[in-house]
Amino acid sequence: MPEILLSILILVGAAFTFVGSLGLVRFRDFYTRLHGPTKATTLGVGCLLAASSIYFSFDGDLSLHEILVALFLFMTAPVSAHLLAKAALHLKLRSLAPAPEEDGDTPSR
């Protein structure tokens, strides 16, 4: 039964990591590229670390190395993404997204 859980965590983690990496390659500007590694890849690596922690805890000892790495990852990824976006705004890096309209209405299609 634990092998099934490990397999699911590894497959989900690999899928999220792949989607995050694909988003990094496929999106067109800096701000949209920032979402791939910070959202999907963080969740994917978190699933892989959970699978590793479960696997190495089979012999009775709790594996804390992976848990500490996951906590560090979940604390630093949003902070680094925020600082990267703030630096890009400070450098006046332009986005390819259309500018919002002045009157607050949503653009009609």
C-alpha cells in the first residue's frame, strides 16, 4: 500500500515540475514566466520531497532532512518571486499584457 502512495506522489510531483518548467519556457514575458517556477514547480518539488521523506521513514526513524528542505523551499520561493517582481517593477520592465482601462470596466471582446 505505501508503494502506491509513493508512486502517486512521485508522478504528481513530476507532472507539476514539468508543467512549471514548461510554463517557464512557453510564457512570453518576465512577469508571466515568474509564475511557472514559483507555483507549479514548488508544489511538484514538495510532492517529491514528501515521497522521499515517506520512503526513508519506512525503517521507523522519521526522516527530517526532506521536511526541512520542503519548509525552506515553501518559505523562500514566494519571497524570492516577490523580490524578483519588485526588482522588475523598479527597473520598469514592461509587461506584454494589455494595460488596464482607466474607467475600471473590463475590456469588451
